[in-house]
Amino acid sequence: MREVDSNVSSTALKALSVLEFLGEQQRSVSVQDVAAGLGSDRTTAYRMLATLVQSGYVVRDESAKLYRLSLKVLSLARHLVSDDERSIQIVRSLRRISEETGETVHYSALDQDCAVLVFRSKGVQRVSVDFQIGDRSPLTSTSIGKVLLAYEDPRFVDTILARGLPKLAPKTITDPEQFRRELSLVRAQGYAYDDLEFAADMRCLAVPVFEKGGRVPGGIAISGPSSRFSLEKLDELRTVAAREAIDLSRNLGGFV
């Protein structure tokens, strides 16, 4: 049983859960929607929403009595993705890959137990996988997750695997030891594939981007429908992505 930290505010955690729930919705929602989504009672949901409205992070439509995130939420993240030299370098690399391949290209970074999409360059393919900036993906069933874990401290990997490997698609790896072997392979070859592991109709590839000290805080990934993304296609795209990732790693001080 997990020990409860007396320094943690349960009220603050509930309010943050409401923010996360609202952020996942593509429409305004009611108090009852929030209560059902969080598994709480209506009174608690209403109190959390009222607090967030008062603080300016949530907007209430008085006529319909519905709630949505306010634009103030953007102010929390404005410094995370700033136009500094590092960000400019990453975006330029993504654009070069996208221009050469025609595919949408992503740069995702490790954030706690997920990979978060931070930058992207839109491709020209009409049939594609439309991930958005800010989307979070699991570490154990995606190519970018494998890349990030492959270069992490083994103790962190142990923590992630101890939480289980849920089966999300036909080829999701659910055996911890098999997954550890997969990470060893990723580290040896310098890239990772997701072959119908995250979704039944999608394949992906990812390559690491090294920074100072040999760290791998993020990586470049390309995802697409399995109807277009054969394993042979992944090989072609990986060649382009790996070449650009090496150049980017040099520019970011990852290679001496």
C-alpha cells in the first residue's frame, strides 16, 4: 500500500485532476460530466470547478452551465516551449525531415511516466496520424517511449515496468523481460519501431536526440497508418530521421 505523504494537499490534487479532465475534452462539459469522469460526487466536482473559475483557469457558460478551460492555462506553459536556440534547432530538423519525406514529424520529451509531444512539423500526406502538441503517450507501447526508456536509469525502467504493461493493440509487448530485451535492442541499434503495439492500424519509428552529457531527454518520431507504413517504409523513414537526429545531437552538444 502506497504511503500517504502528509505534505500533499488532496484538495489541490482534485483541482488538478479537474484541469486534466477538462483538457482532455473537446467540448464544454457539465458538473455531472466532471463528477462522472473523476469518479467523485457532484458537490465535490462543483466546488473544484467553482475554485478554478474563481482563479481564472476555467470558464463557465452561465446560460448553458457548462465549463471549459480558459486561455489562462496557456500562460502556464509559455516558457516551456519558447523560441530559444535549442527549440529553433529542433523545429528546423523536424521541418527538414518532413520536407524530405512528406510525413508529419514529432519531437517528444520524457515527462514523468509519459512521452509528451512538444514540437511537430506537419506533412503533406492526406492519410496520416494526427497527434497534437501536448498529447501524452505511454512509454511501453510506443516507439518514442522505447527510445526514451532505453537511455534511462535502469531503476526508472524498473519503476515503469512494475506498473504493468497493458495490452493496447495486437502486438503490444506485455512481458517485462521481453520488453527489457527490446530496450537492449533499441539501445544497440539506435532506433525503435512500434509495429501495431499502440494501435491496431498504426506503425511508428523513433530515434533518440542526444544532448549534453549524453542525455536523451527527447527524440524524433514519425507515425502513420499501417496501410501506408509497412516495415520497409519504416526503414526508409528511419534512415532520414536518424541522419537528421545525428546532426541535431551534434548541434545540441550531445556528441563530442
